Amino acid sequence: MDEIGQKLRNARIKKGYTIDDLQQITKIQKRYLIAIEEGQFDHLPGDFYVRAFIKQYSDAVGISSDDLLEEYKADIPNSQPTQESTPEETKTRTIKEESNSFFSNLGNYIPQIVVGIVVLVIIGVIAFGMVHRNQNASSVTIPKDNTTQTTKKKSTKKATTAKKTTTKKAAKTSNELTVKESSTEGTYSITNAPTSGVKVVVEGSGGQAWVQFSEGSNTTWQQALSSGEKKSTTVPSDTTTFTVQTGNVTNTKVTIDGKAVDLSKVQSGSTIVRTLTFNIEK
């Protein structure tokens, strides 16, 4: 039995906990707790989980997790997940990115295209109305009265109001926060971030996921999130980058200022342990 596993096991027994008791307290599966006590770290889902589970275990049995991790840091795998791709996977990913690049670039201009179409439709309606009125005026002679002038004023007022509404919609669209995946998989850019800071919500979805949240080089929090459990963080406006390091990306959901981040590409990758990097563009 590994020395760190023996130390944890002795502390558990001293507390009077069984493996089943510890499973209920830490929410870590029984087989992983046994693997930790036996020093069989390769039986855990990944290196990232080793430190996370040992930390939860030690905290539950009354041992300082920081001291324990420091004492046995040479025996514990590095918590930074590795992401290795075979040449074949890299080639397939490159082909997919190239085939989707045209549609991705086109998607960037959808708001401007929509606004342009709306403006053209409004101009067309106004022009049609003016031509139609001119045709009626040339074919029928009618007395000039205030009713005609009132109608023209109302039409002009409606056109002006419609134009202002369209301008407001365009301004609102251009100032709206957006989250876009960059060319590097797992890296995202955030534009139009509010000056009050960016609200980030990380949620367990469909199962448990261990998550570590960092702002710049500083770790803000780390926690195992059960399915449906959420953790909310407001990233200050002076922060330019933050990361979400997840031990199970398929069970992870990220929302930024109410906008769900599209994780479909990283979730379909070859590894479930991923680091998601978000760069806030000023």
C-alpha cells in the first residue's frame, strides 16, 4: 500500500468512517477511494482527478490537504491535464475546421446582413408608396386640402420612427456581449464585455465534473459539481483572461452573461480533461 494511501486510510479509520461513509461525504465513487488508499493512481480518470480527490479525501478525514499535497508532491501526478492528439486526429480536425471556416466567417456578418435587409425593405415600402401616390395624383384631379398634407406628415413620421427603431436595433446588436471560439480549439474570445465585470456560471450537466476556475494565473476556486449544481463567479473588468479547467468536459456547461458557450467541438474530442481559455478583448 502506498505511503500516502496508508496515511489517509489510518485517518479514515480513526474518524470511524467506512469507505461507504466516505463516499457519501465526498461524493467520490467507492472504487476511486479504494484506489487512492492502495496508491493505484492510474485507476483514476486522469492526473487532474488525483490531486482533486486526494484533497477532498484528506479534508473529509481531518488532514490538512495543503500540507499533505506538499509533503507527497513527488508521488502525486501533476494536476495539469495533458492533451495529446494523434497525427490522424490532428489531420481530421484540420479538415473539419477548413470545411467550416466559410460558414463560420459568414456567421460573423449575419447581424449586419439582417439590418441591411430590414433597411432595404423599409426603403422599398416607402418608395412604392410614393410612386403609388404620384400615379393617383396624375390620373385624378382632386382639391388640395389639409387631409392630404396630414397624410403625408403621418407617412413621413412613420418612416422616421421606423428608421430610428432600426438604428437602435443595430446599435444594440453591435454593443451586445459576444463569445466566439477562436482558431485554437478550446480558446474563446469575449467582446463588448460590460464595465461592471463578466458573470460566469459553470454547471455540472448530465453527471459530476471536477472544475478549477482561474483568473489570470490565480486559482479562484475548485470544486466537484454534481449534475445540475452551479457555481457563479463575476470576473472583474480589469481581468483580461480566465480559464475553466474541467476533469470531465462532457459533463460541463459554461454560461457567460446569460449566453451558453458552445462546447460541442471540445466535448467531441479525444479526451474529457480539458482547459477552456477565455480572452476578454478590451
